[in-house]
Amino acid sequence: MNKQLRLDQANMRGPPNSEVDRRAALKLFVSGAALALASCGRPAEQIVPYVEIPDGMTPGLPMRFASALPLAGYGRGVIVTSVEGRPIKVDGNPRHPASLGSTDVFAEATVLSLYDPDRSQAPYSGGRVQDWSAFEAALQPRLDKARARHGAGLALLTGRITSPTLIAQIEAFTKALPQVKWYRYEPSEDDAIRNGAILAFNRPATLLPRFADARVVLTLDADPLGAGPEQIRFARDITQARRTHVPDQSLRLYAVEPAWTLTGALADHRLALRPELVRNVAIEIARSLGASVPELKGPPEAEHFAKAAAADLTARQGGGLVLAGPRQPPEVHALCHWINNELSAPVDFIAPVDPLNIGGIASLKSFVADARAGAIETLMILGANPVYDAPGDLAIADCVAAVPFSAQLGLYRDETAARCTWHLPLTHVLEGWSDIRAFDGTASIVQPLIRPLYDSRTAHQIMALLSNATGPSSFDMVRGYWQQAGKHGGDFEDWWRQTLQDGVVADSAAAKISLPAPQMPEVAPVSGGENFTLAFAPDPSLFDGSFANNAWLQECPKPFTKQVWGNALHLAESDAQSLGVVDGDMVRLVAGKAVLEAPVLVRQGQASHTVATTLGYGRAGAGSLGTAVGFDVYRLRPSDSPWALADVSVSKIGGRQNLLLTQHFFELEGEAKDLQPRFALADLAKKPDLGLSKPGGNPATLYPPHDYDTYEWAMVIDTAACIGCNACVVACQAENNVPIVGPDEIAVGRDMHWLRIDDYVIGGKPGFSPVPCMHCEHAPCEPVCPVAASIHDSEGLNLQVYNRCVGTRFCQSNCPYKVRRFNFYGYADGEEYKSFGDDIVKAVFNPDVTVRGRGVMEKCTYCVQRISRARRAAEKDHRKIHDGEIVTACQAACPTRAIAFGDLSDANSRINALRAEPQAYALLGELGTRPRTTYLARLENPNPDFGKAQS
Amino acid sequence: MPHLFRPYADTVARAVLIAILVVPFAAIAAGYWLSASPYETEQTITVDQPVPFSHEHHVGGLGLDCRYCHTAVETSPVASLPPTHTCMTCHSQLYTQAAMLAPVRESLADNEPIHWNKVNRLPDYVYFDHSIHIAKGIGCTTCHGPVATMPLMRQAAPLTMGWCLNCHRDPAPYLRPASEVFDPDWQAPADQSQRGIILAHKNLDNAHLTDCSVCHR
């Protein structure tokens, strides 16, 4: 369906109060006018100062605190901005190895989760709200009984825990009561990676790639750039290694994968292969390194790919690196370890940061066995939601329900809470003290930004309760742990303050370990079966589903598909043709006894016989925004191979579902290569003129010239570095009070993101271009505004003056870049979608940015509030704003530093250097708009010998 | 046949014709005048406060510096009102039993802040920053009026956009040397027109104070 048709339907729907007739409208008009005339001035306002002002606080100025946020149990260091005691914005912590100053979508959206009105607010049991003392009274006799039996019958079920304090607490608890069972699992499980290391080295070890030293990287069904706790760090490292324009020194990326990942989109060579066949490529690489394994026989493109990749990998001694993903079995991981060892690959190994010496699935299976056998009488679930996100074949829901006394500590009264006898509200990560380790072992202290909004407790407090330790706060426990364990050399107070300020515990990264030469595993090439394979992946927006009630993430357009508010089954074009389905058609997927009926999204470039989909949807107890959005695939997930379900049959059934997409309404015919030019590094060196529309080009125009005599702000976006992760999109939303519109409005073609990421497919390869406002010097939106609400300022910013705007939308029509967004309803101001309008959600607003009302146009402002702040600071010191002093929200978030911002009038500024690059271009520059936002073309580094090796 | 029109009919007709031309303009002009009148901008209202704090006594009489209470004014967009603790630095010793100070003592005892009524109010879409005005030499009394003579506060300036722009277009008449910014009794010297131009040249780095983005974002 094209966009025009959608808009026609929107118009047919009529205004929300369509029952108002002419008479009623006149009456309302007259009474409104009468009220306005008789109104008696503005309502009174009050100023409420402190009784005693907190130390270090200045009213009206934001405060920043270092903390860390968990994702899949691992921490990413952040710096959280708090205004008048309200945390409103998350930025990366440059000192933290898993952040390096950048963020991801989940970190950016955390502040919205804090103010989620659907959060659990009190203990709950027996169908009503209880208080904590009732829970303690109910728990105590069970604890006493368990204690008498050395803990037998008492069990803990948690997600992945890397908090040193919590681990110490649990270990002390299980040491005192040795019969206590601790089960641990994580929905984004990496058991295969763990078992692969055991297979190769006879001991668990975590591989940390050094991308900075790599020249050729081959990913086998791995997605180092995809959503996960390492995403920010790996994205920075990989794109940094690709920055150089010397083809031999730039990192060349090969990707083999069943469905599109962000890594595949950046790769110079990509091969779509169904998950089972990926191992064949690994085996072929091993063979070329001298392993005695059988030769790969077909498919031909896989053979060519493997040969070219093998040649390239071996040609760069010490620079070749092969990575396998969690979907591949342990043998493939072991084989990759062997290959990396042969290649002397730039990899380090550390002991696993996750200390529990058992795989997640194995742990979950033993929980099921114990629960079935009736060995668990009292179950404490800390922060996990297994009823929703455990593999379906384990039937966890029945096991949890079978336990006589079960209590879940969680942020929401979710699916698991419904099966437990007690639900307990968990303190949000921004509300309570804790600590956490990053994927490389670096520890951070989790600092609260605000007192708990509700009567909630942390996992530390629950462990203290279980250990009968009354009194210590989470702060005391965390501080107490580090007083004992930290390397503070006696002066703990100084060390503690410095550690809190840095956000990183110094020298806490895991030490590198040396391992024996890896053993060659038993592995043989396979051929694919006739049936489909269902490949699961964490969702780029909701991850494992724990973010399902976050409106920013639900409405964050997924890379490639641009789908929001839902998921779909992704099918290859060839499979879709043979099934006779198009986008939105419902199919039935049958795997053994499990049946799933879901809509299809056809994906060019996906491996045939592969159905790809993402986790995190189809929640039954997420909250008012996330419940019943999309379909749940956890129930199809097999515990033995949690990322792929083999032998699935797919058939078309009648019916359609409207997929909610924000782009791709029609195909571009040839323009894409002008909108997103791409060059090979080798060509860049050869051709001085790439035929691009250069920044600063000045085609003939009727627009009057501007006199610029002060700063001239401009942005450069490097599409070669953009991986399409959406961090900038959500960061912009958080910084600029950009509302969500909800699925109904998306369905009629409306959305409010100030920054969108365009995805152009050229020659079957997607590529990303973030598109904010271009801040044209000759802005087409300006002359058409009848009230001068769209207007230029002296620094070249194209302003939108909300209090002038009357909503004609002429500017939107006249904008060639389509970056203007109109408030058809009061999306942020009285007509919000569901619980997004609750009072508590307003606490997330940035006070430096106007909340726009209904009928007002808005768009990217280059974060004018940040420019103003820097300008005022500079003017107080009687100096110019330094180059790099202003960092826009999107720029700060970007993990790959693809966005630069600065002053064109400063000849030495970085922005001028970037605009002078040979691959710099202005989007639609031929229109004569003289955009201030310009781009660097996408650069690829293909293997010149690729395809020549065919013999 | 009687006359259809009375003798004054012509006069009425002419008056109506003139009124058609004049009244709309007059009404618009009156509307503009009214909207910026002290009545409409609420400059005439002296705002009651929970504690009748007198600037006349504290500033005019005792000579307290503005920044003793409004501590954030040089660094923050808001001037800030003092925490109860600041009041009690003196009033734990002076007037300790005064009835009018009971709310202050209660505030400290109960750890409940005092709710002051706001006097100077700007619309939410205006982002005013006290600190930059102070740094550039706009004195407190330029906008807040002669506080040293005001027992209770009222809004001294219209705070309309026209009034803001008046100064943003030509700040020279209002600029003071840095040493005079907090002087509650400052009067423009006779040669302010020259002094202001020199101060503007020295201190004002932004020649574009009328850009919309300076106040609206």
C-alpha cells in the first residue's frame, strides 16, 4: 500500500470528536470566545526553594552522575543528567570500556522506563496489593524451615549476574546454606560460545577480539555490530579500523549470515547462507589452513566466497580474524578458535566474567527437573521473567506454578508474577545502589539518581532479607563490599569518591589468560534439508522483550525493515514467491506440535529456506503499551538450540495484517545511488573527481543571499561509519522531548522522529543515511511560511518558532528532505498514546526544550539549546566557542562517531576538514538549497581478487 | 408624502462611513495598548507572600547584597530563592519569636519548604537566563525595579516581548559596569549614551540578540 492511500484513509477517519455537528461547534465557539473575554488572568505559580540545599547543587543547573546500566547482565558505563532531581538523559561514559562515551538505544531509553506508569509499585499476592511486612511474615517460617535443613528446598532463579556485591552475597548465602540451589539463565544466551571454548581449550574462556589490529574479519553468523552489551565498543573498534583510506590498511569485513544483520550491512562481502550451512565456510577456511577436512562441495557462491575469504585471511598474517555467532554449534566455535590460532589472530582471552560455571540452558533444565520432582519449596526469582522468556519446550510456567511458595522481584507485574504466589517491586537501576561488570570484566558502581519512586527493593536487599540481615541499605552493602575488595590502598574514602566520579573501578578489567593451543574439533560439512529453519535474534528495538513497555523503543524503526510496534516473519524473496506471499500476508509455521500464525515481511538478500524473526514481542504482561504487540516466538524456541529451530514448515493461510512501517512505501527507481553514493576505497585514490554534488556548491538561485558574520553551524554525517543502530534516533527523542504517536497514527503514515535513518538498497546491499534537518542556507521551508515561524537566524540555523506556528504545513510540503514533523494531535500535550500521557511520564521532559502542542510543526534544531548553552558559557568568558565544544545529542550517542558538528567560519575546524574530503557530498545539492548538513559517501573496501579465485 | 429621511440622516450616514474606516483600526490599536498596559501585564498587583519579606528593609535598610539570597544568579538561568536555612542564619538570632516569621521556623522544623508566590513570570516558551544578563552588565533593578523601596514585590516591568526586544535591539542605555550590576540605587549617569556604547563594544560578543533562537527553542 502506498503512502498516499494511507493518508487518504487518515483524512476519511475525521477528527476525534466527529459527533460534533455545526450547531454544537458554533455553541462551543461562542462559549469559548465568551470565556476568553471573561478570563481573569494567568493562574498563580509558586516557587518552592529547598529547606537546606543539597551539597554541590545550583538551582537551575543540571547535575551529572556516572553510573552503569545493565544489558543481558553486563554493564555499559553511562553519565546520567539530572535536572531538579529528575534523571532526564543518559550519555555514554568515555572512561568506560563498553561505552567509550557513546550509548545504544536501550541506554538512551532507560530514563523513560524509570517513569513508566505501569511499573510495579507494591508487593502483590493473593489478588491484592500487600505490604512488605506481610511478605516478610510469609517468608520467615519458610526460611526458618529451610535453614534447619541447610537450605534444602530453597532456590534462587536469576538472570545473568555480574554484580560483584550481589555475587558475594549469594555466595555467602549458599555457603552458609549449602543445599540452596541457584539457577541462572539469560534469554540472550551464549551457551554455544561458552561450550565452544571448553571444547577447544578444555576450560571456559571468553574471546575478546582486538579489531584495531585486524585487517580482515570474517563473521560466521555473528553480529558484533548488533544489539548487545558489546555493541558500542565493537562498533567503535570496527569502524575506527575502517577509517583509513588506504585499502590495505583498512579493515575488510566478510560476513556470512542467514538474515540481514548490521554487520552484514557494513560488510564488504556478504554471503547469505542458511544457519546450518555456515559451518561449511568455516570448514573450508580450516582446510585452506591445512586441516584435514573434506572439501566443500557447493553451493558455488559459498565455495567462491570461502576461497576468497580464506586467501585474504591467510594473506594478512596476524591480521585475520574469524568470529562465530551464538547460533552456531560449539564445534564451529572450537573450529574458529583453531583457525584464529593458525592465523595468529588479534584476539585476547579472559576468564568468563559471568562466574557461574554452568551454562544457562543447563541451569534452567536442572531447575525444571528439580521443580518437577518437588524439590523446590521456596523459590525466589530475582529480576527475571522466565515464564515469558525461557525456551518454550521447558514449560517453565507450569514448573513455577508448581512451587508452593514463589516470589518474583521484578520491575513489572509480568507473566512470571502471574504464576508466582508473590510479586515484589524491584528498584529501577536509576533508583538504587549496586555494581556491575562490563563484558570485559571492568566493574562500575551503579549510582542512584533519584530516590525510589515506589516502595520497591533491590536484589541486594532481598538477599539481605534471605540472610536475615536486617538494616543494611544497598548503599552500605555495595560500599562495604568494595571497602573489603577494592584496591584502595588504605584510603578508602578518596578511592570511593574517585571511583564514583569516574564511573569505573580502576584496574578491574579481567586479566588476559593464556590458553593451550586449541584442539581441532570433529566437524564435517553438512547439506541443508528441504524444510525451513527458523532463526531467532534479539530484537534491535526491544532486545529480549524486557523493554517491551518502553514507548520510545516500540516506536523505534528497526534497521532494514523500518517496522515499529510489532515483529514479522522475514522470508527470502525466492521463498516468498514459491509460497505466493507478499508483505503482510499471514502464514502458518509448524514445528512439531508448535504452530505459529504470523505476518510475513519479504526480505531481499536473506538466505532461502530461512525464516528470520526477533524475540521480545507477544508479551502477555508487559504493561499497557507493550502487551499483545506482535507475536511471541519464545514458545517455539528449543532449549537445545536456542537461536535456531530446524525442520519448520511454512504455509500460506488466508488473511493479512497491516505491518506498521515508517519507510519503504515504494521502491526508488535509480535515485538511490545519487542519494547515497558509494565508492570503493581503491577508486577513491584513483579518481580526483567523484562527480558528487559538493558541500558549499552554489547553483544559481533566486533566494536572497545571507550575510553570515558569526558562527556558521554545520553537521557532517559519515555514512561509511553509520551502522544503522538507531542510538541517535532515540537520543534525539530523549533530548528534544519528541513524543511517540502510537501504532494507529503510524498506520496512517505519521511519525515524529526528528532524525530518521534512511535505508537505501543498491545492488541488493542496504546502506544507512541518518537524515536530520539540513538547515539549508536557501531553505525552501522559509519563504512559504505565512507567519515567519520558519525563519533563518544569523548563525545559519533554520529555526522553527513554535509559538508563532499556526500549522499551515506549507513548510512541510516544500521541504525536499521531508524532515518536518507535524503534531496532528497533541502527541505530547494532552492527546498522548495510552499511558504515555500519565503525569509521571512528564518527568522525563528536558526543561530546556519546549513541549510542542497540537497543530505545531517541529523538526531538528541542531540541539539549539546546547548551542545556546555553549554560547552563553563562552560569552561569559569573553571567548569564542571552541571547536568540538558543542556536541549534539545524536553526535554524543553515536557509537561510531559518524556525526560531526562545528563552525564553518572557523577555518581550522574539524567540520571544514570533513567537508573538504573527496567523498563529501550534499544531499540533493543540485536543488540549490545549500544544506549545512552534508554527508561523506559510503566507502567500501572490496577484495579486488574476489571472484577471480573461481577455478 | 412624508420624508423618508430625517434631517440628521446625512450626518448619521457620514458618521457610519467614517466609523467603518476608523473603528476597526481604533479597536486594534486599543487592543494593542491594552495588552501591554500595566493592568494587563499585572504590574499593578503587589503579590502577597506567606512571609511578608520586605526587600525595602533587607536591601534598602540593611544593605544586603542581592546575591546573599539569590545565590545562583551569576551562574544559573534562575536567580534562585534562598533555602530556609539562609533565612535562619540571621533569624535564629534575630526576631526569634516574631509571629510573622513563624512560617520560616516551621519550615525548618518540619523540613517543609516555604511556597513563595511567583512575581515575575515569563511564558514557558521563553528561555530566560539571569546569569548571562548579569555577566553582560544588566543590573537587577533594570528589570526588577527599585526593589530597595518595595516592601512587598510587584512586577516592575511589563515583561512583554516588545519590552525585551527594546533592550535586545539597543542594550546600550541599560548597560552598567560590572561593579554596578548589583547596586540597587544605580542611576544612569548623564553620559550613559556614550558609556553604554563603550560597554557594549567591550562586553557584548553577540551582535544578533534579536535572533528568535536567543530566547525561543
